[in-house]
Amino acid sequence: MKDDRLLALLAAPAQRPQLRALVRGIEKESLRVTPTGLLSRKPHPRALGSALTHPHITTDYSEALLEFITPTSTRVSDSLDFLDELHRYTYSAIDDELLWCASMPCVLADDANIPVAEYGNSHIGQLKHIYRLGLGHRYGRAMQTIAGIHYNFSLPDALWAVLQEEAGDRGTLQDFKTQRYFDLIRNFRRHFWLLLYLYGASPALCRSFLGQRAHDLEPFDDGSLYRPWATSLRMSDLGYQSAAQAGITVTYNDLDNYIEALARALRTPHPDYERIGVRVDGGYRQISTALLQIENEYYSPIRPKRVTRSAEMPLHALSERGVEYIEVRCLDLNPFLPLGIDAEQIRFLDLFLVGNAIWPSPPMDRDDCRAIHHNQAATAREGRKPGLELVRNGSTLELRQWGFELLDRLAPLAELFDAAHQGDAYHKALAGARARLEDPETTPAAQLLARMREAQVPFFSLAMALSEAHGRDMRARPLEPERQAFFAATAEQSLEDQARLEANPDHASFEAFLQAYLSQPIRAQLR
């Protein structure tokens, strides 16, 4: 098999430094909530700097939805330590508020009381705000309060060069990387249901989240709804899903296919969105009436990524310069962990992503995409159900059997990574995953429901108690003075950067800026 040959290549002593050079970054979202567990209505704290220009602390959809961004690092401990510092600094700046520990939100009022994030008066700041207004009009604001963890990952160029030589590829290294990242993405989409099973932590939610929306959830108690065998309702049709986007088929077979599919969605008007309008009574409601306002609106468990320049569309960046890294987007916050993620999970993600990068990855078609969607929905809604079957290659296979097969394929990689790091942390990460597959009651989703039953409390009360405990821990560990000063200076610099943008607009009017943004060529470098 192809992956056996590549495993032998990676096992060479010369490659051990490259196995220690995986590059990772974490983006972690958390809602700010009041001491009573309601969504915060306060503006983004000035002490946290500018949500537009701060490199490490920003907001996502809502003004209350913080997003922490770690620098890229080759060391797991560096990523987690920096994420911990971001939490501790933030707790020094949010008075008596808390960071909500779960992916599914706290008690919500109606949509009008969910504040949309503000980014100032610069053209790019207005663009970000209007895009979020559009999301609210299209999907409702409640759906945009769901939080998660995004895991950014890349292999070092030196390792890509070795793989390119083994493949006999004579093109540019960037073109080879781009195609192999798409190979990884296709395999990831085939297999990411396993991550939902292992790390899904949203089997229940507060009734207020759904409001009057139709659903088929069961009552857990007067305040909670749930699915008995669910792993991640966040990744079900109740979370980041859109009926309008069901018509977008992206096979991820190559960069051309990806750009063509999303570019078409950016150009195609949607009747429901035309009824919303773009400018109404002198104010913007959304960026455009297209199926997608921007490509980031396409909800996917994984994305090909390239660092963008100021006001550059992500698709333009990819078409010009190729894929730089991938972003995993299907991870729930683990409410039992202060940071929502830990080192063991990160190491399993490393194994999982490298495995998907070196395993054979045949092209996909529409039938494959339908099977992937089925497996995601089935695992998210009832992944812990005994005997649950998924679809593989046109037939069905029990989830647990397929899962054990994947873990067996990852075992040789764990040995290689442990040898490179001179330890057994990757073996332990794999063993932890195997234990969860053997006993569904050890998964975070099952543990959450078990704690709710034991304490006889609704989802909100348990999540609130855990959030309070994490908050006490963070506040009990204030940063060292020099680190506190570093984050304060970074915040102040970001405010100055925002003011500079607002004082020196790139275009005379926002309308001209928006037209230029939407007109960027996104097929310039297609081969």
C-alpha cells in the first residue's frame, strides 16, 4: 500500500526532525456571559484592544463571542500555554463576566438582543460588520452564537520536499503541496465523523437556543433538549448547516474544482436573499444577494487556507499563491477542560491529519459527498448508538469497526512520532481514543449527559457551574507582570492600528471599496 511505503520513508532517522516540526495554531471561541449566565450586552472591552486588528484576541459573529488566536508553533505546550495566557489576561479585563465553557450557547433572548460584532469605521471594519449582519438575516443570530475550536495545521516544507521526491513530481513545491493538501482534505472528510464521536461534546442544549424553530429533539428536563445518543448537535442540522448551501457540491478534488464551485456560489443570486435586499432605507443588510456573501460563509468541517493580505478575498489568495495550511473546524469545546482542548487531543489530531495526508485519497464524486453528509449527520445525532452503521464505498459498516480500523492504521504513525519526540505521548493519545471507541460512556458527550443526570440539573446549570469553576481558576492565576504588560501593550497597539486604518481609507467611499473587494479576480492563476 502507498501509505506503507510512505511510513517507511518517514521512519528514516533523517526525517525525525521533520516529524517534530509540524506547525499548528489554535483558534478558540467563547461567549462572554453575565454572572447570571445571560449573553453579555457590553461592548468588546477596550482593554482587549481592537477586535479588527488585534493579532490574538478578536470576535466572531457576536460582539460577545470572543475568539482567541495562538501564534503558530511546533510545540504543543507552546500553543496551550499561550492560549492559557489569553484566557487569564481576558479575565483581568472583563470585570465579573465569565467565558462560557460549552459550544452550545447560554440562555438567549430573541435575535434582536444578540449584538452583532462591531469593527469600527474603516472600510474593512464595515465589511466585516455587514457580512455578519447578512449572516443574521440569512440564518438567524442564535446560530451564530455557537462556539468551537479551529485547529490550523501544516507540514514543514522540508517534509513536503521529501514526499515530492518520493512521488517523482517535477512541478513546483507549492503546486505539489496544494494538491496534497486537497488529498488530505478529501480523506479528512471521509473520516472526520471519528472526531465527532471521540470529541463531540454537545449532546444537549438550552431550550432558548431553538426558540420557536421546529426540531425533533427530546426534552431532558424543563430547560434542556437533547438526543440520547448524540455526540455533537453543533455539527448536526441544528448547528452550522444551511439548507440553501445544500446545492453547493465541492468535491475538493483539486484547487480548480474548489475555486470554481465557490466562485459560482459567489455569483449566483438566491431568491430568499434577494428578498432581504442589500441596501434598505440607506443601510446595508448584507454584502450581496448571492448564495454566499464571501467564501467563508460556506460551512465546511475543513478548509484549505492561505494567509491573506489586507482586504484580500481568501479565494483570491488561494488562486494566486496556493494552499499554505488547512483549518479543521469540526471541534466542539470540551466543557470539562478550562481551555476547551488539551494536549492529548492535539496529538491525536496530529496523527489523524498526517495519516489522512499519506493515505491514498481517490477523487470524489457526488455520491461520495452524499455519503459524507450522511455519516456526519448520523454520527452527530446518534454516534454513540449501539450498532450504528455508516456508509463506506457504497455499503454499510458499523461505526465502531471502521473506527478501530482507522486507529490501527494510525498506530505505526504513533510509534514514529514517539520515537521522534523520545516519549510515549502519541501512543497515549491513540490509547485514549481507543478507550473512547471501546466504551462510549467515556466520551465527552456521554459524560456531559451523565453529569446532568447525576446532579439533576439542566444543561444551562451544569455549563454555568463549569464556567464559574474555570473562571475561578483563571482569576486565581494572574499573569506575571511582564506578560500582563505584553498583552496590554498589544491591545493598545491594535487600537492605534485601527485608528490608522480609519484615518487613511483605501477608497473614497465604502461603496467603491466593496465593489473592488467583490471584483477581485479569483481564477487568475488556475492551471
